[in-house]
Amino acid sequence: MGSGAGDRGWAERRPGLFLFLLSLFCPAALSEQIRYKIPEELPEGSVVGNLAKDLGLSVGELPTRKLRISSEKPYFSVSSERGELLVSSRVDREQICGKKPACALEFEAVAENPLNFYHVNVEIEDINDHTPKFMQNSFELQISESTLPGMRFILEVAEDADIGLNSLQNYKLSLSSSFSLINKEKQDGSKYPELILEKPLDREQLSYHNLILTALDGGDPPLSGTTELRVQVTDANDNRPIFNQDIYRVSLRENVPLGTTVLQVSATDLDEGVNSEITYSFYRTGQIFRLNSKSGEITTLRTLDFEEIKEYSIVVEARDGGGLVAQCTVEINIQDENDNSPEIAIHSLPEMILENAVPRTLIALIRINDRDSGENGEVYCRLDGDVPFQIISSSKNSYKLVTDGTLDREQTPEYNVTITATDKGKPPLSSSITITLHITDVNDNAPVFQQSAY
């Protein structure tokens, strides 16, 4: 495996770069891998690297070798004059890979005369192009004047699409003598702010505290977003609600029907009358779940998809009739189901195959993708029927279709080849695709007289 970069490109040539290329006269080309690294959002036309040079091709060979890219989504192209790999469309890391820590685009470079395939891997580096953003410009928090100093309140969180140091790192609060702020971290590493009451509140003296909550990322320079926090001081009652646990954890399969009960939170209040009546509420659930405000039962409102979101963290608030509140966290872990069949993609399929092609001649590249995880996303590929072709594993979920026997156009001018991919789920899911391979004639039959003498 190697790593290459052009003189004017963004790629960094790594120490020990080497490429083992097959002889140009070999009929069955093997794949090599070229690695580049670029930041996201490069302008169109930016040079990633000199692909031809890194493959050992001279500029003079380019017209006959017809170096090009084989990809369903053409983020890159190859210049015909210099053989440089160029950015041809917008490369947005967040759109391509979301929050994944590692992001790369993989595709094949194709050269003809003879036919060769080369694996190309372009690592996409994150840039600080997203500002932390709160969902609301302002939000309100109600705190009773009887609340004791030291009480903590989980606040609204901001979102930042960047990753690593460019993602959201901490929060800060505008100057206040009554409140302070600490930064907390969840199990997944995401940050959230907690407001701490520093001294007793007096509603008769000041009924509202207007504060500014700021979210900052770790970029250089850092980007920030703000929201207004309005703290309403409510009249006192003696006891606030208490949840029977601070954190609820539950696992839920992604294929559960709508209306399925997730769990039921429960809080109690020692007060009497209206001050003991508890109402439950939550926010920032994306309308995925429904909460019964009286019973505390949480049910599914929309279809869950493990491939989109693997876990939810929900803050549930219990408020009594006198305005006192308590909060708990509900963490819902979504479990994967085998609900995605493998997807088969065929690349660089030739129009014709010579009938004198030797065994193991490379015909096409096969890519298999399964959106499920674990064994549900592990796939194997096979050919159906008795055909003179074979599938060879090239890399993970990547295969080569090669010849596996003698071809004779006079006997069989074309083959309908069915490729089937099956995952390891229980039960397994499969998908198939049929391609037609046309055999072209070579001059392998001498003329024959109908009789030896006339």
C-alpha cells in the first residue's frame, strides 16, 4: 500500500511510499492502493495529487492509458493533460461521514491498454466550518425561591457538526452573583452545561434573571453560539419532586411498532394538594417519542432506525403544582436489526470480452454495501449457475469478477451471470443482480471445405 501526492496537491507523501505495479503486459490487473489526505471544502479544480506520477505513468502514456475514475459519486476527476487527481464537486465531510471520527472516500482508478484497476483512498480532514448552535434563541427556566444553594439544573445544549477539537468543547455563562456554570460530559464524550444556584433567590426582590449562555468549540480561532437564559423565580412550596432514580437506561430494538412503551419515569412529592400534583415534560426529542404528562410513560412516536441514530439521551422534567422541578436523564440505546439487504454495485464492466481471454482475466469490480452493523452487515458474494467465471475477494466487501475457464464465442456468444450477496444476519438477507457478458470473436477457426476432393 502506498500514499501519493502531486507537487501542487494537498496530499502529503508519507515515508516509505511504495507501489508494486503489475507488468503492463499482464492480462489480469491487480489492485494497488493510493492514499491521499485533503481538508474538506476545497474549491473545485484543486489538485489532490498527481495520480499518474504516483502510479508510475508518464505524461506521454496518458492518451493511450485513458486514466479515469470509476465512482458512483464523482467527487474527483483526472486531468487528461497531467494525470492529476482534481476535486470536481463539493467535498463536505459532515455530509459524507457525519460524526464518524475517520472519514475517507474510496474509489477505483481505471487505466486501459492493458486494463488495470487501482484502489484510491482520499482521507477527508475536518475544518472548523460549523458554529455551535442552540435550537432556540432563548429559553426559560423556572426556579422556586425556596430552592437551596447548590441545586443544579441541566440546561439546553448546542449542536456542532464538526468533530474532534473543532466540535463543541465547553459552555460559559454571563457574569452573575446568583448562578454559576459547570461543564459536564456524557458517556459518549458530548458536553452539556449545568447551572448551579449560588445563593438564595427572592422573588419579591427580583422575579427574573436574564443570562447569556455561550457554547464554544475548540477551533483556532474558536467559534461560538449564544442563547438567552431567562430564569423565572417562582413562589415557594416546601418540597420539590424527587425521581426514583437519576438516570434511566433502556435498550430498544429498531423494529418495534409505533406506540411501544419504552419505560415509565416516576417522581414523588411530599407536599399535599396542588403542590403535590406532578406534571412530566421533556424537550429536544425530535418528535421521536411521546411522554404522557400525567403518568410519565414514554412511548415511540416514530419509526426508529439504528443506522441513523444509535442512542437517545432525553432530559425529563417533573414539575409540581407550586413550580418546583426535578430532572432525570433517560438514555435509550437502539439495537440493530437485520433490516437492510446487501447492495451490489458493478464497476467498469467492459462491452466485450475476447474469447481467447486466459483464465483469471479481470472482467469487472464488484462492491457490496450493507448498512447494518456487526454480523448483520457482514456479507459474502457468490456466482449462481455453471459459468466460466469466478469471484475473488479483493478487500473487505470488494470482489473481482475474473474468467475461470475457456471461452468459445462460436458455442456461447454471451453469458447471463447472476451475482448474489448474502449477509450473516439471522435470518440472512440477500440481493442479486444479473449482468450480461458478451464474447467477441477472434480468428481461431480455419476455413473448411465441405469435401476433400471435387
